[in-house]
Amino acid sequence: MKFKITMLLLLVASSLFAQIKLEGIVKDSIGDPFELANVIAINQETNALDSYGITNDQGRYKLSLKKNTAYKIQVSYIGTKTSEELLEVKEDNITKDYILQYDNNLDEIELVYEMPVTIKGDTIIYNADSFNRGTERKLEDVLENLPGIEVNDDGEVEVEGKVVSKVMVEGKDFFDGDSKLATKNIPSNAVDKVEVLKNYADVGQLSGVTNNQDNIAINIKLKEGKKNFWFGNITAGGGVADENELYLFQPKLFYYSPEYSINVISDLNNIGEIAFTRRDYFNFTGGFRNPSRQSGTNINLGGNSLGFLTAQNNRAKDINTKFGAANFSWSPNKTLDLSGFAIFSNSKTALQENRDVQYTNPDLGIPDESTRSNTIQRSDLGMVKLSAKYKPNANNQLDYDVLGRVSKESQDQRFFSSVNGDIDQLEKSSPYSINQNLNYYYTLDDTNIFALEVQHLLQDEDPFYNAILEDKANYDDTANNLGLDGAQLDYNIAQDKRVKSNQIDSKLDYWNILNTKSDINLTLGTILSRQEFDSNIFQFLDDGSQFNPTPTINDGVDTNAIKYNFSDVYLGIHYRLKSGIFTFTPGLSAHAYSAKNTQFNNRVTDNFFRLLPDFNMIMQLKKSEQITLDYRMQTQFTDVSKFASGLVLNNYNALFSGNPDLESALSHNISLSYFSFNMFNYTNVFANINYNKSIDNIRSTSVFEPGSVIRVSAPFNSGFADESLSASGRFERTFGKLKANLRGNFSYSKYNQFVQNVQSVNESFSQAYRVGLRTNFRKAPNLDVGYRYGIQDNNQGANNTKFFTKAPSVEVDALILKSFTFRADYTYNNFSNASGTINSYEFLNASLSYRKNKDAKLEYEIKATNLFDTKSQNNSSTSNISVSATEYYIQPLFLSFRLRYEL
């Protein structure tokens, strides 16, 4: 393997030295340079596009050409006559300037080849075929070839370091709020162009008065043969693994016309190819965004879903998934657009983990713990969204959306603790939520714009927890504290919990455009929230009956029935001013807050008034180079569960008692970001740094039983400031057929906890670095070489831990004899601490497919995953009271055979 990689790198280097440079300046007749002019070189012998370039702000271009070759050089710019010239390239570099003449008759411009990249204002248009290598099968493969675009490990699309917020096909939304469904399912052979829309505004009427620098959308333009016809593919297959039968069935069907579109995606398999994870489900916003998200108020409704173990890198001991999704859009007339989607996911997952846990400050008598667990998870997840947009004219727009979610989940876990012995745990939940959005946008005239946004959320959660502790002696102290009946074979404890949330978030905006460089924005808004929290701890007895114990701690209270009401009425003002390369947007919002919780006939009210400033500055250095500074002061409110004073069983070893006297926290957030996308030398740079300081933040005090890992925690407003700092950066540069990238992420956090009534300052350092080198040949095999290095450093009182991860990787992608596609990826992982290697493991996946030609309907594929039959992988994690290292078992070697049919 090392020899082959070395030889391939030598071939790449020799191909680079075999090229010469053509460079110069494109300008007009009086010498002014043209920025973003297009320059292409067409090989006269092969009639192929060998090289292309885009001029920078000084009008400079640079092409890499083959020696001793005849080219047609074509130079074009919107509004000018296209310049053409035949050029004989010898063995020396060439410097040549081009002068373009202005011409309003654009019909005379005729380009022999479509430009690989075209820039029009804030839109970058990529011609997909200019970058495709013949081995692409889905949109993700196409995007990874494009300069400035990256698909991250979670399948999300990133541009300039920002996650793409919307993916459209032919201008129609493709499953609102998720780019992964698009990248993993849209077939590559349907993609004609990829349009990157920077500073994207969902509402055109607001595009001139709102800062949209963080909003990026992608629109996929289809090839002509894919419009008004069904297209897509159907994949079916099977295989073997450890004498188990494998199956796979994946239909992906699409239809697009000017009036309507339909997308249908299904996936049934037990091969571990997860089409839609639980994380995807809970992160899926459906395009919903809170109207008051930038008001300075941050209220948390809590997360009362199950404490599911998470599949690492979508790997587990066993995974069975069923997934179905449908998306539609329909325009019955020019003023009305209807759209919607439905998603359903069913999964059964088996997980096995071994974990070593070190708790904060071993001097306090808290023992280290080793655990082993075997878990079965079952999950049914569903969501439906319907949307309507009515726009009778350019000055009026009315939007309505409704998103419903329902799920049914369970987790059955067999658990062993070196401290507490054998435990059986069962968790289940069937929550639902309904989210509605109503927006109206009205433009009175050229200087006055109004916007009304109202959102309503109704949510009902009912998590149930049950733990059976077989080794009673290890749990006697906790059982006595809970008042459990000890005359039973084991301790069988359970808890019912119910959380109901009802929230309205609305605001009315008014913009007055003073002139072309400034405007004023006034905002009147409110957040009204009501939550109810009920819980009850009980014990199952040997005869099957239920026993309601009375605790000997927490004043004997282990039930909750609390109501929490919150309101925020605010008035905000922002002034935006453009001056040269700067755009300044200072703002101030005045808030009248009221927070009230009522339980056990006791009411606690917190009413106060607060001014919250914010500031945004954009420095537009060039069309594709920008610095952004953002400051925001926020008031943070917690959810109802933190106020509930009765005992809550978060886990068999984690009891919790709330505090009805909790107050809000105040935070200062500042971020500075820089990006540069230089099409002249294909350099993409992104850097970002964020700092957060929280005052009176809600932290917890934890008291452990002597010699045990069982604790009782309670929240309090910390008098110590918590701080966090994070920084990330990426550098990408293309050298001919090579694309190199360097990425780094750093995060630091510092906060205070109280354990055993002793203050503990927790510090966490996390570092991750990646370097990669990728080739981009049309015919030769392509190689992607990478190296990832990570450090997790934790300082929790007297407990210090440091873990290291080293992971070199190689990917090979080759089109052989124009009919065979070979892919392989290899990763070696070394997981260690200061004492040495804890575990090393490696993964190798490979596939070989055959289709007669690129237009063939049938494709045959054999695919192998985990060829080394690696049994487990490792990672580290940290919480507020502990640090753990986990060994995580995964699926064995899978060998499958697949048949794909293209419509």
C-alpha cells in the first residue's frame, strides 16, 4: 500500500512539472481591470476544456497548460465582446494581457464551452460536468469535487465554514431544513449546475434590510432530460455476515415540472446504512426558526427525551432500519405555492459498550467505576409538514406552515457496574409536538416595510424510567433514602414523568429606509410560555403491586406537580449604516420579564426589566472576502424541570431536586469571523473565534453517598462566572490537479461545580486538526490522503485526564476501462492516554461496480464493509462530574451484492 501511494504521488508531481503557466491581465480599453472575467483554454486536438480561470480584483488570471499544445483561448465578461485567440504553447511560461470591448448586444456572445464556474453577484454557479470524474453516484460526490464546498462528517453541506440552511431543486424546497437528505439521495447524473446563493433571504422583500451573511442556500439545476420525466434509481441487494442474511432495498424517485414536483425516498436494510438517524430527526427543523431568536432572550424548554446511547459514526453492534420520505410542491397558479413532506423512520439497534469512568476529585472518596452494557433500542419516528405561500403581488406575502412530530421509543439495557453490580434498565416514551408558523410581509412603498411573524408550539412528553437493581446491598443506602421496601428480592424502582409545553413567540417589525446606505428597524415582540411538570417515583413489589415510598431526604417529597409561566415583552431598535466597505448595525432591546412557578401551594415570582445591547459589523474587503464581528448580550432562562422541588429519578444513580428560587443568567457573546474565496488561485480560507461569558449561570451541586457513585444533585445560580472559548479555521488551496486542505478546531471551557460541598473548577480543552491532499484527475485513479489528530484534556479538581486520537486515512476512487468503478477507504485509529495506547483499530471498506457506459440503465456492485472485521472502536467524553473512556462494539465484516436500476 505504501509503495502504491508513493508511486501515485510521484506521478502527480511529474504531471505538475509537465505543465506551463499562461497568465496576465484582462482589462478594458482604458486599462481598468475586469474582476471575475472568465478565461478558458480549449485543446485544439481533443476539443476538450483543459484549463479555466477567473480574474481577481486586479484583473489577473492564471492557467496551467500542457507543453507543445495548440489552444483556443476564450476570454469573456458580461457586457463585453468575447475575445478569441489561437495560441501555440511551447515549453516556456507565457504572459499575455487581453483587452475586452464593451458591447450591449449580448446575443453576439457565443461560448464554445460552458464555464466551469461563473460568479454573478452573490451567486456562484458550478457546471457539474466540468468537475465530474465518472465515478459520482449521488449529489454528495458532485459537491465534494467543487472548490469552496465541503460535505462534513454529518452529511451537511458547508460553504465558507457555514452550514447550508436550504437545499432547493429547480427553485423548489427539498425537505426544508435538511441538506443530508439531498446529498445522500439525489442522483449525480441528474445534476446540471449547482448554484450557491450567498446572503440568501427567504423573503425577497426583506433582502435589502436584513443581514443575511450567515444564510447560504444551494439550488440544483437539473439536466434537460430530467425535467418533466420521472428520474432516479432503485437499488436492491443482499449478502452474508456471520451466517446472517443481509438485505437492502433503496428506491429513490423524483419528478420535476414547472407546476409541481414529487420526491420519494425509501430505505430498508440491516447492513447499517442509516438513512435518517435519531440525531437527524431531533435536529430537523423543517425550516422553522423562532421569531425572537435574535431578541436577546434565550428560553430553554428542556429536553425530556430518553437518555438514548448514541451510535458512534453511525456504527453499532447491529442496526436494522426502515425509512420512508415524500416531498411535494405544487403551484396551482402564479400567486400560490403549496408544499410539504412526510418522513417516517423505524429502527432497531443493538449496542454494546465497556466504559471506564473517573469522577471529579478522587480525594473526596468517589471511586472510579467500570461499566459494561448491552442495549436494545427501538424507535419509531414520524413527522409531517404542510406549507402554503400566497404572494398576490411584489408587495404582499403570506406564509403558513404546520409541522407535526410523533414518536414511540424504548431502550432496554442490561448494565453491570463495578460499584453497583447488575442493573436492568427500561426507558420508553411516546411524545408529540405541533409547531405552527404564520408570517405576513407587507411593503407599503419604497421606504416602509412591515413584517409580522407568529409561531406557536404545543409539546407533550411522557418519559418512563424503570430500573431493577439485583445486588441490593450496593443500593441499600439509596433505597433507605428513597424509602423503598427492602423486603423484596430486588429493588425495582420506576418513575412516571409528564412535561407539557405551550409557547407563543411573535414579533412585529417595521423598517424605514432612510436612504441607500441606512435604515432603521423597530421591533415589538413577545414570548409567552407555559409548562407543566408532573413526576412520581414508585416501587414494583414482588407480588406485582405498586408501592409509593416516602423518602427520608428532601423533606419526604418525591412527587412533582408544578406550573411554570414565563413572559417577555420587548421593544427593539436597530440602525444599519453602510459606509465604504463597512456595514454597522448597532441595536438595543428593552425587555419586561416575568417568570412564575407554582407548586405545593407555593408561588415564586421573578419580575424585572433589562436592556440588552447588540452590535454587528461587516467589513467587505472584496466581493469574496469579508470580516464579521458580532456581539450580543442575552438573558438565559431554564425550563420547568429545574424548578421542581420534588425528587426526580434521572437515573438509578442520579437523583435530582430542583430549586424554585432559581433566577435567570446573563451572558456576553462575541464572535469574529473571516472568509476569503479566491477563484484566481482557488484558495478558500475560513476562520472563526467565539467567546462566551455567563454570569449567574445555573450550575449544580452534587452530593455522593460515601464510597459510592450514587448522587443527589440540585441546581443553583453560580456566583462564579463561566467562560468558554472556541476557534476553528480551514485553509484550502488547489494546485492544478491537487487540492490541499488544513483544518483545525479548538475549544476551551471553564466552569464551577460543587461536589461534596467542595468547589471544583472544571476546565476542558479540546483540539482537533486535519490535513488532507486530494487529486482530481479525469482518467487516472484519484487519491484522498488525510490525517486527523485530536487531544481531549480535562482538569476536574484533582482529577486530570488527557486522551489522544491519531487517525491517518486513505481513499481511492478509480474509473477503470470506462465501465468499472472501484472505491476503497482505509482508516487507522490509535486511541491513547498519557500512559500509552489504550486501543488501536483499523477500518477498510471497498466496492467494485460495473455498468456498460455512463448511460446504461443497470449497474452491478459488490461491496464489503469492515474488511478487517474490527470488533470495536474507542472514544472519550466528559461531563460536569466525570471523564470516561469508552470501548464501543460495532458490526462485523459485511459482504453484499447490489443491483441498481436507473430510470
